[in-house]
Amino acid sequence: MADLRDDAPITTSKRSDRIIDATENLLEAKGHSLVGRSVTINRPRAELYAYWRDFTKLPSFMDNVERVDVVDDRTSHWVVKAPGGKTAEWDAVITEERPDELIAWASTEGADVPNSGRIDFRDAGDRGTVVTATILYDPPAGFIGKVIAKMFQREPAIQARRDLRRFKQLMETGEIATAARTHKQLKEEIA
Amino acid sequence: MRALTWHGKHDVRVDTVDDPEILNPRDAIIKVTSTAICGSDLHLYDGYIPTMQAGDILGHEFMGEVVETGPKSTLKKGQRVVVPFTIACGSCYHCGKHQYSACDNANPADNQDIAQTLYGQPMSGLFGYSHMTGGYAGGQAEYVRVPFSDVGPIVIPDGIDDDKVLFLSDILPTGWQAAEFAQIEPGDTVAVWGCGPVGLFCVQSAFLMGAERVIAIDHFPRRLELAAKFGAETLNFEESKTYEALMQMTGGIGPDACIDAVGLEAHGLFVDNVWDQIKVSTFTGTDRTHSIRQAIIACRKGGRVSMPAVYGGFVDKFPLGAFMEKGLTLKTGQTHVQHYLPGLLAAIMEGKIDTTFLISHRMALSEAPEGYKIFHDHQNDVTKVVLKPGLDRVAA
């Protein structure tokens, strides 16, 4: 069979066996579901990198992350909302880091949701910076967990897409857009 | 506060809801003094637009007084402002190109999923127009939270009556943009389908841009009369055959530019329309599109088609062959309101554009459901309903 490989991102492949390539080339593999998403943000690369690298700030735009505690230079502890009012927790270690360019991580043993990934920051000329998130994860409790997570919109693929949009909003406009009319509605939205 | 809320097809009510609050630094709260019912609100009223929820506050044409501001708002309490119906951040790539209705950021992240799935990329947020466009509460209310108030609202000088400037919020820039999209050249003949408010502003704008002739098409005598007042030749499609008439009126060439200001609820007993209606009512199709088909067939070879009309989904029997073979250009889109505001406000102040002729009914906010009903049922006489929340306060 002819080699049908192309220049498209590996996360958009229709063939599941290519995910194995992704795990080899891109990440330290911690999971089997692969998510890839890019967003162009009209801000300088260094500014975006700096904001993201301060992990304690991530909950400001990641709606499902309750908090991130920085343990040391390379290790952080994550507390994430899970379906049914529960939380999932894990430690993440930075596996590779290039200032203003790349942050890669992997969860450590015993993670509730094993995951690894990388955030790439790439210059986009007049348009600012392309931020690409590539995340590999094991959904909680296999397939059923994934269905339930999707129902409650805590599915990592949906979250990644929305989190990147919120990051863009925050960086470009200084705030996160909401259609809420009152503080009460806003609180319910984020909860 | 009191607000006009949507509850289903032909069911709108004035309810008491919580007052809006400042939630983000760039917000402002506007106390509404005038707010209009738009022809596109009738699409919501008729249940054509998906992603509506019971209790949604309608209204996207409004103006009023600034009563509260967030720390990053550039507005001041007491200022009178007209608010664009398109919400735009002013800082993204598209806002930088003045493509405000394509703003990346004004539509909340979760709501963007719907439009991303349906359209490929999400559009900006709009006031009071379903959850696909953000789910923002609209202006047919006593108060409105206006996000990005440093970018959208335009301050109105004292002494200018609401009725003169209210339509800067949507229909005047929409008509103007449609005429601009028609790329009118001096000497052109422009045909305009639909003499509702947007169509009538298209007529005015086309002449200001140098059109020699404008042919206005509708079936409501009152609306055709208004178009004639601005110098348009009229074509009543219940009296005359549209395509045949247009061809003869243009010496067999066809109009140089065609503007569809009708949209997805095109009226008239045409075979394709009846077919569309059947498909809509059986959920196998969405948009009724007679006017755009006719515009493409009538347009001269190499001509321009401009489509300010609102469409939401997919169409059947789009005359793609005619469109390609004749080498037409089609331009469309939600209006980049913010881009046109300074120029159009100046045109109003200089008396070049009149908008007050449109208003046929002024009502209290509490009468809004009646306003919807008469606008819907009596399109000949009811050209525009403006709601004045202040009238309720006087009555109370």
C-alpha cells in the first residue's frame, strides 16, 4: 500500500496506529487518547509563555482546574474537577522545557488521570503567536468514564479547546468573555 | 428590572428579571432609553433560529444612558450611547482589520462550540440573538450589561434625539455595508429585494454611492411608497413578473448589482418557496431562499450580489451554475457596525441620511409583545416599532 502520510499534524490522523508515532516523537506516553489543538494569539511569544509557565495562574482560564500547587522547579500538584462533584489529582513533572518555546510534562505514578503533553509557542509574524496543545491522556475508568465525562463536559478534548479560547481571550482582551448578567449567574457558569 | 423574554414560537413576554451587574473590567451598564424590534427578531419570533432558550432576553438595537462603568471602560456615567449589535473585543486579529462581526473573543468560549461545529469557525457575540452568537441578554430591557464598552458604543452629542441615531445600532450600517459590498459604480442600476428597514437604507446608501437607478422590489405598497420617496423605481412582485420586469427595465442586461435584503423568510407563492416551507416544517431543510435565487438569476453577467439578509443554515437549489457561468461576485456577512459608526453619525448630523421616517410605532416596553404581534402581522403599515422603557416609568 502506498504511503499516505502527509504534512498534517499527527493529532488529526484518521489512523489510530499513528498515535503510537505521536507518543514516540512528541511525548513521554501517559495515556492513549490524543488531543491536539492550535490557537493564534495576537500577543508576543515571551509574554504568553511567561503567563503559562506560572502554573498557579492556569486556573484563571482552565475552568476545570481547581488549583495547581508548585512543589518545586519541575514538579507541580494538580487538583481538577471531575464528574459528579469529585476531584481528580496528580503530580506532573516537566520533562522538557525551552524558554518562550516549549513546555512538556508527564504525570507521575499513581495519577487519577494519567496524562502527558506539550504546549508549543511558535511565532506567527503579524498575527502574534501560535499556541499548540498536544495532550495524551487516559480517560477516567475507561470508555464509560469517557462517556460520562463528555456528558458533564469535563472531557479533556472539549476542555482543551475551550481553555485555549479562554487563554486567548485573557491574553488579548484582559478578560474572559461571559454572557452572564449577574455575579450569581457567572458563578454558576464556572462551577 | 423588566425585560422582553422569549419563550417559544410566537410567545414573548415581559418578565421581571435580575438587574445586570458589572462582571468584567471593560463592562458598562446602560439604562435603555430606546430599543427597536428588528426584522431579524421576527426570525426568532417565528422559531427559525436554533439554540434559543426559554427566558432569553431579546433585542439587539438599543441605546441609552451610561449608569455604571467597569474600571477599564472608557465611558462616563451620564453619557448617551448607541450600542452596536455586534459585540467585539477590539484587540484580536479580525478587530484589527475592522472585521468586527468576526471578532475572535466576544463569543464566550463554551458557546463557540456550536458555531464552530456548524460554520467551521465561531463568529462574534451578538446581543439577544440565540446562544450560538453568545447567549448575551438583549436590549429590549430596562438595563443591559455591555461588554467591551471601550470598543463598541458610540457617544451621542447632546441635543440629538434618540429617533435620529437609534438605527446606528444595526439597520443603518447594515444597509450601508450591503450597498458598499455591492461595489456600486457611477451609472449603475441596483436592484434591492425587500423594502424593510435594511432595504430602504440600501436604497438611500446606493444613491449616495453614485447609483444612477435603484429598483426596489417588495409587495407591500407602503414600503414601496417609502422607497419611491428616496427616488427608487418600484417593482411589486404581486403585480409584475420580477425577472421579466428587471430585464426590460435594464434594456435586457440585468441589474449591475443585486441586493438581497429579504433573507430566510422570503414571502410569495413561488414553487421553490413552497418547497422550502415544506422542508422547513418537516425538519429536512432550514432556510427559505427565493430572493437570493432570483437575485442571482437576474443579475447581469459579471455583476455583484450583496446579501445583508440573514441566513442560518443550508440551502437547496442554490443556482451555483448561474453564479459560476455569469462570473458573479457575492459578498455578505454580519455587519461590522463599529467600522461604520463615526462616518454614519456624521452623515446623520449633516442631514445626508434620514432615519426617522421609518418609525411607525412608539410603544412602552410593557407593550413589547403587542409590538411583536403587529410587526409580524401587519408588515405593510408597521415599518418599525421602537420601544421606550421610559414610557413605562411615566405610567408607573
